[in-house]
Amino acid sequence: MRASTSAVDEGIDYSDIEARYEVEAPDGDLSNIIVVDGVPIIDRSKLEKLRAKIAKEFCRKGVNISAEDIYVPWASSEEKSQGFVFIECASAEDTAVALIAFEGYPFDSKHSFQVNLFLDIVRFANMDEKFVTPATEEYSLKSHHRAWLADSQGRDQYATYCADKVMIHWHGKPSQCEIAYERTDGKNWTDRYVAWSPLGSYFATLHHRGVRLWGGPTFEEVEKFAHPFVTLIDFSPCERYLVTWSHEPIVVGEGLQQGPRFFSPSDAGNELAIWEIKTGNLLRTFPMIHAETDDQSSKKQVRWPAFKWSADGNYVARMTPSQHISVYELPSMGLHGKKSLKIDGVADFSWAPPADTSRVALENHVGNKVVGGGTQQENMLAYWTPEMTNQPARVTLISFPSRSVLRQKNLFNVSNCQLHWQNQSDFLCVKVDRHTKTKKTLYCNLEIFRVREKDIPVEVIELKESVLEFSWEPKGERFAVISSSDPNLGNAGSGITVKTDVSFYQLDRGKGDFRLLRTLPLRTTNTIRWSPRGRFIVLATVGSSTKSELQFWDLDFHADDGARKEAHKEEWGNEIQLIGSADHYGVTDIEWEPSGRYLATSASAWTHQLENGYCIWDFRGQELEKHVLDRFKQFVWRPRPPTLLTKEQQRQIRKNLREYGRQFDEEDAVDETNVSAELLAHRKRLVDEWNTWRRKCKQLIADDHRKRAQPVNGNRISEHDVKEEIEVWVEELVEEIEEIVE
């Protein structure tokens, strides 16, 4: 049929008919028209609502359109839209921004946009389907952001900020310490301060215009985020997102660059911004919520971090002005479940940190999802609410995203609570400051939730003193507290040091509760720093003008001595031993190196101007380095990511540690030999220089003697006439008298 029709039509001129029914193209530039697919299918009653919402989303990303710029095509057979729209942008810049910002953009929980140029659709509709092999691009090797982990000597890095200069250092044995990177272009690396990302992949520097991230062996610029006058930053635990805050509200003036990487008019007035590090795109902005203070005349207190991240980095939450908890999903930044956790009067909350995946999950009371034969743990969130009317204060643990309640505990006579998670999420300690019925006396209770056990039992430790600081041992079952009953507590004046007690507690598996190991009374300690590997702890006095003591303690001092441990196994807490003491005047910051081998203390010029600089100590308190630097500001160790070794591989390494130890001892012996050889060469050079100087002096003396032997006024002076006089002083004791004076 087609063949016959073609034969009939052949040779017939249709030009008059085509001219009569020709459709004229609309006026305007078709290059700025885009087609957005993935739009919800609606009826005509919801048309205006859909167009308004699409226009709002585009304006929020910096593409200025109105509802009138959106055309919705309708199906011919029924009053339903076809699932796509045409949008005419005002300029080529807006079109480019829309193509990038809204490709794959989640419009709601069921629809995501796909964006194309209208001209591309027309062009590809008549595209030649013949395949053409594309040109092969030359591969360019990019620097790895964790290249420092491949260091053959296993060294760590740290950053220092002194005056206007920032430097990255290698740290190891004395022969291995050197500068890893330093800018040589004469430009300042930061205008405010520097920070490492949680896993050490990025080095962040703050500037008046925003934040820059650097990485790789040569610290090349990785990404930058335009947030003027940025003051504080916070990374997500997975390093995928970044939060920035400025005390100055966002201002979007005319002519400023806009797009997915920049602020739009809808962001004006906000102070907080959340960014995606991989793309550099702005996800969303928020106004800052300031913490409440009793003194209304004082400046507003900033609650930081303003957002708190879940362990997997898929959720971020913050408290709303109405004292609810809003949880947002990443990367869409949409409110989870389209509603906040409505908890009346919530005072504070905290996500559980990442748990050890090899440990037993919360299978008895958390609805885990089975994925690939394993379990995908839900996140845990803890919050507390104060006493209101006839309701007691309450601590609640919930799982997320299911929002199921795991445990609740009522508390009475509560003044304040603080939530302290153990870093493996095995325990949650709620430090409860209580008051008597007269509210004149304060005391403290420790409510310890044992999260890994069935039904999450709660153990209560009653203390009759105020607790100043609480700290869990990393990867352990011990904790340390600083308490005090000093009457000067809370109103100590200049030069007054508050007396404190330091107590250590440990879980007694035999009896099933936490027991006191030991108390160190009448100290000036106000800071606790556990080693990242546990066992070792530093007790320090920070911020005092009269005391700056550092004490290094080992809580398993006899653990490697089997005989002594067997002899004292009945004595609870006998293994706590002071292994070193030191002093760093004016210390303001204390930080352990990630491996737990070294400790850094620093005195920052941001706090005071006396003897600024930093010191590095080993875990026993022996000073390795000391640098007194004018206008020294900051010392930051570079974090390390979690090990990739399995539990079995780690167990084998510990089992064969003596063999590895011999290898390291040999390397140390070689280093000592090299050092000895250098020392011997140095001494030989000094002896040679001394002998050369002696020969030169003897030659000068001999020349002087020959000159003196020359004739003077025609008379020759013999060598016998040249005399050398030597005076010798002799002291002789004539008499010594001892007399007792009453």
C-alpha cells in the first residue's frame, strides 16, 4: 500500500499546499526554552499550585522565572497533564544554571526532574543514527586526597598557624621530622583559621570571601565555597557535606553571580549554609537559632554545631525555634517524613556515633533491615526534656528513621543534663545536675544507659559533688570525671585555683556494674584528654595563670607484666600509675596524635600573649620538641581514617607484634648508627679545625719570635735576651677560727 501511494505521489508538486498551511515559528529566542520532564501528572484544578511551586524551586536555585513562564501541555483524550513542562528562561545564564541545578533534582518523594534544551530535543529527533567513534581523551592522573597515608615511614602530619604563615609538617622520629608543604607564592593561606576534615582528606582554610578546601600531596585547591565573612565550619562525619556560618546575614546584591554554587535572593537574611563537597553546590540555607541565656543584656550565644550529623551522614538535624527537632535527608535537604519530631520543650539532643560494625547490632529492639545477608543498623538519637508543670524531666532514646522509642527514663529535681556517648555507642552517660527541694544545693548523678544489652538497662552513680567534666575512654569500658566541692567553684577570682578530685570508674563484668577504680584528691586538674587508643590519659590544668601542670597516667601499668598482674589481680584499680609529669606555661590547647603515641600542647596568641608556641611529648610525658614562637595561633593534628583491616587481620598483627618489633628495632639501630656516624664525623671535623687553628697559632708565635730576633738600631738581639716572665699566685691558709654565735 505504501509503495503504491509513493508511486502515485511521485512527481506531484505540493508547494502551494505547504505554503498555505505553513506554521510560523514563534517570535523570540528558542535557545532559552527548556523542557522539564518528571513533573507530577495533575488535573486542571491543581495547575496554578504546580506552576507556583515549580517557579519557587527555580527561584531558590537562582533561576528567576514566574508562573507565567511555565507552559503545561495537556493530553488530548483527557484532562490530565503529560508529565512535562516547557519553561522560558530570561537569559542564557539562567538557562545554563537550570540545566545544571535541576538535572536529577528531587521535586518530591516520587518525582525527580530531567532537564533538556528544547533545541536539543528538536535536533536529536532527526539525528543521524550512524555511530561515530568519539575521540579518546588523554588520561590525566589526579592526586589522591589520602596520599599521605602511603608514607613509607608511617609518619603523621600536623598543621601550624603562626603570625600569617601556615605550614604542614611531617612528624615521626627526630630524623624524620620535616616540613611537608609550605606556600612559596608569598600569599597568606588563610585570613581566620585552618581545620582538617574528620578523616583527614581535606585541609580547610577560611577567608573573608568563603572557604577553600585543599588536598593531595602538593595541597592543590579541591573546592571553594562562597560564603562572605564565614566564621565557623563543620564537616559531616563522611566528609560529603560542609556547614558554614557567618555572623553577617547573607546579602544578595544586584549583579552578583548566581547559580547552584552561589546564593540566590531567597537565601538573603540567613546565616547558615549547607554545601555538597563533591560538586560544590549549595544545598540549602537556614537562619541561625541562638542559645538562650539568663542575662538578656549579654550578647546572643551561638549554639555550635548548629546542625548535628547522624553516624552515616545521611541525616542532619537541628532544634527549631519552637523547640522541636527537625531532621533533614541528604542530599535533598528535605524534611524527613515532611514533619519534625514534635517534642515539647526539648532542651538538647545527640546522635549516637558510628558503632563498630563487627559488634552485635541492636537486633533485640531495633527494626534492622537485612541487606545482602547482613544488617543495616538504624541511627540512634537521644534527647532530654526538662520538667514542665506536672511532668518530670525525661531522657529518651529513639531509632531513626523508624522513629521507634527504644528507652525512656524519668528524672526528678533536674537543673540540667548533658549527653555523653561512648565513641562505639556501647554506652550513653547522662550527667544530671540535680537540686534539693529548696534549690539551694546542687549535686550530680550519672545515668548510664547500657545500649548493647537487652531492654537498655540504666545504672545510676550518685555523686555528692558537682561534676565539672566527664570523658569516656575510647573503645573502652572506663570513664573519668572531674568533681569538686570547693566553695570557690563558680566564683573563683583571679589567681584562685579551684581544688578538684579526679575519679576513674570501670565496668566490672563480674558484678555487672560500674565501680570506682581510684580517686586522685586535691588537684587543680580541669581538663581530661584520653589517648585515641585508650589506656593512657593526660590530666591537665588549662587556662590558669598560676598552674599549668600536665600529668601522664597509665591505667594498665602492669598489663604487660604477667607475674605482677597475677600477684595484684585481687586489688581493684592497682594498675593506675603516674608515668610522667610536665609543665607547659600558659597552655591553652591539648590534642593527642591519632595513633596515641604523641601529645601536643600549645599556647595560642588568640588567648594570651605570653610565651606562645607549642610542645610535643611522647605518651610518657617526655618532651620531644619545644618551639616558642611569637604570635603563634594554632596547632592541629591531621586525622586518620578508620583502618581497612578486618578484625582477624588486626588480631594476627597483635599476635605477631614481636616479629614486627624486631624489624622496627633494626630500623632504629640503623638510624642510631647513622646518627653515630654523623656525630663521629662532626667530632672529627671539630678536632681537625682545632688542630688547624693550633698549627696556625704556633706559626704566628714562631714568626713573632723571629721578628723579635731582628736587629734594633743596628744591635742584634739574641734569643737569650728575650725573656718571658710568668707570675704565679699562691694562696696559703694561715689560720682558721670557728666561732658559734648564739
